[in-house]
Amino acid sequence: MRYENTVICVLRFGKIKIWKGNFVMFYERSVSNAYNVSDVTVNPENIAEVQAFIRLLPKDDLKLSIVDSKPLALANAVSEKDDFFVHTPRKTIAEVLESRQVEKCIVMATIAGIDSDMGWYYLSCKVCAKKVITVPSDNYDDGDEHDVLACNYYCPKCKTNSPKLLPRYKLHLVVLDNTKDCKFLLFDNLALQLLRQPCIELTGPITDEIQDPDVLPPILNDLKGKTFLFKIQIEKENFVYKHDTFKVLKIITNLGMINEFEAAQSPTGSENMLSGTFSTQSDAPEGSLMIQGELGYKNGVYHKGQEREVRKKWLE
């Protein structure tokens, strides 16, 4: 077991020092002994608190590391609502596509489908969380047709072969508003916020490196038709090279904030997020959404040049 080779040090009657700075954000703490009082014990036995601490230690072989806490920037703290409603400009998708500068902005958009051409997850190193790369297996040159597509994995950060793999979300969402449509890129942490389910629970154990990107779990298709607030990044590549995929930095799923944002955009309440270039039946529990353009959908999955109708459920 891991704890058998772990040295446990217990300090009793120690002294905590707080120094440097007059503000909370600059406080630094240290522990020292108190004169003729402190007691230091190495690997103590029969102490309930020590046994409870040992049970909390991970059972794998990964090393524990000290992570410095980030200072609390109280003076610069911005609430999530202020970030979305005050400090970051809001744009329609048409305005995003017409932008000619690197900037961040807030977009209220509805998910119309999942672009599965590039898959919906990637394989990462379980230790460092970075994407692994594939390298040909030793059997690649042997001419065996069953092994020719086999590959091994390598982590460039850890510099290890065959690292422990962990799938992570990488969703290419097709989104739209009443002006235009584009794609938003969601990575694992934000996708978790939407799905509330780890990627590995959907993929299962990674045993086959050949995955069918068109096969989407039902929970991903359930995102279709839902409206959220997205904070996105417009990069140089978007307006110089006409890349229509924008990285999502933050997302708001709270219905109250979404309604408040929409009301601020349309004070009279006469405009609707789903009006304009497509029709919708908002008074029914289930409606059809028709998109005028080059986008096509099949079984809730975005495809180019295929079906143009996407069915969606309206959530109360």
C-alpha cells in the first residue's frame, strides 16, 4: 500500500505565524515550534487522527504535490453576473462573425446540434490532463491487416509511453440566434457544467482506438434546443482566416439570468430568441425548428448537406 512508504509527521502545540502585508490577499502563513512546548512525532502509532489521515491518502502511485494557493484579488473581484451583464460586451452571432478584432463577448444562443465530424471527446493523460498523441505500434510494418490500424499513446508532457488514459469532452456545438449560426467549442470543464456527468461514464473503458464520431450518447442530443449565455473568445484566426468556431470561456445555465439577459436585449418582450430566419411552435410541448441555410441535421447530429429539420423539446 502507498502509506507503508509514507512518512507521517505530527506537530503538536505548534505556532502559526502570519506575516507580510496588511491585506488578506497578501497574508502568508507558516508553522513553527513554540519554545519548550512543541512536540514532534514521526510515524506515530495508535492515534486516531493519524489513522484517519492515512485513510484519506490516495492508494495509487501518484506523487502528492504542493500547490500554491492563488491570492484573493478582492479589489478586482467581479461577480459572474457583472461579468456577463456589465463588463463584457454582448453581441449577436452576426456581430461576432463581422468582428475584426480580438476580444471577448457575451452571446445568447440556442444549441441546434452537435458537429460530430471531429468527434465529441479526446483522450488525455490521466496524470497531467494533457492530450495524448498516437504513435504507430510495433506491428505496423509487419503487414498484419488486423494490427495495421493499431496504435500506442504517448504523453508529450509527462514524456511517457502508454500513459493511463482518461477521455475528456471536446464538443463542437452548432449554435444559432435570430441573426446567424456558427460553432462554439466547449472543453471538458464547461461540458461537465452542462451535462453533469464525466466523459468516461459515456465512453466506458477505452479499449478501441477506432471510434465512430457519428455515434452520440443520448445525453448529448438532449442539449439540442436549449438556450444558454456564452462568454466566447474571438481570435485573430476567426476574422483573418474566417474560422467560424469560437472557444467558449464561460457559460451561464441559470434560467433567471438568461431571462433577465433576454429582457435587457428586448425590453418590450416583442422579440424572441427563436424568431427570424426559422419558424418555431413555442406554444406546444414539442416543436419543429427549421433552419434556412447550409446547415443540415440527421437524428439530432449536425451534418453538412443533409436533413434541414431539427426536432427539439421545449423545457419549462
